[in-house]
Amino acid sequence: MSTKAPQQAVQLPEGVTASLAGRTLKVKGKLGEASKNFEKVNINLALEGNSVKLSPFSEKRKDNVIVNTAISHINNMVTGVTKGYTYRLKVVFAHFPISVKTKGDEVHVENFVGERSPRVAKIVGGCKVTIEGDDVIVKGVSVEDVGQTAANVELATRIKRKDQRIFLDGVYIYAKERGS
């Protein structure tokens, strides 16, 4: 005895435009463009004026619930193109001084625990990575790309086969911020 959930809408703020190509939603703002593919999500998308309308495919609870998840994704895209996302990582070492450099679409962590070859982390999407002293700063318009890039850097410096309570060297996320 379920009732079909009403159509929900996400209002786009001034200065933000959206376009729909098939099941891919693109949102443009002052900081750039973010896109998301809703191909595998059971919702209907439509653009009406300055809002994105969402409705579930069917009356199933699973389809009704996924609409709120899609709304969160769209709100994250709007926040990304208006304010941006910034993740800050700290370089921590005890004995061997670590140096972090960006080369193209990769982050190279050199002299990690005395290793001769650098550890490499991939930069995802259109993220910008800057190094300021002991801080690595990842900025971008997509929260997923920024988070994955920061996680790639953190995972590249994971210590294996040693006691992690003693060997605390690495690059660790310490702050997640909205806005530049």
C-alpha cells in the first residue's frame, strides 16, 4: 500500500546553469563545470526553468529513496561550481625527510621511509594539487574527484609489513573544506 512519491525539485542559485544530455547532468558555475551520469539510477530527470525536477521510476520504496540521494549529488555539484572543495593533507615523517612533487597528473612522494623509487598517486578529474611546505592542498569542483585524489595520495604512502603504531610516516588528510 505504497503511494507514489511526488516529484521533487532542486532550485539552482543565480549564476548556475544546468544542461541535460540523455541521462548526464552538467552543471556550470563561476568555478567551472561538474557532470554526473545518472544512467544506472532509477529516476526521471527534467529541466524546468532554473530547477532540476526528479521523480522515481516506480512506486517501490527503493526507487523513492534513491531520489534523495540524487538530490544530494546535485546539491554537491552546485556547491562545487559555486564554492569549490578543498582537502588539506599533512606530510608526516620521523627519520627520512619526505618530499612531495606534482608531475603532470601524478603526485610523486620521494624518499618515503628511505625508499629509492618514488611512490606515485594519480590525480583524478580536473583537480589542482599544490604543495605549501608540509601541506598538500587538493582543490576542485567535484567532491568525488577531490576526495579520490586525496585518498590516492594517502593510500600511496601506506606502510605495509611494519607496526603502524611506530611507523607513522605518511601523508594524511586533516581538513575538508567547502569554499576556496
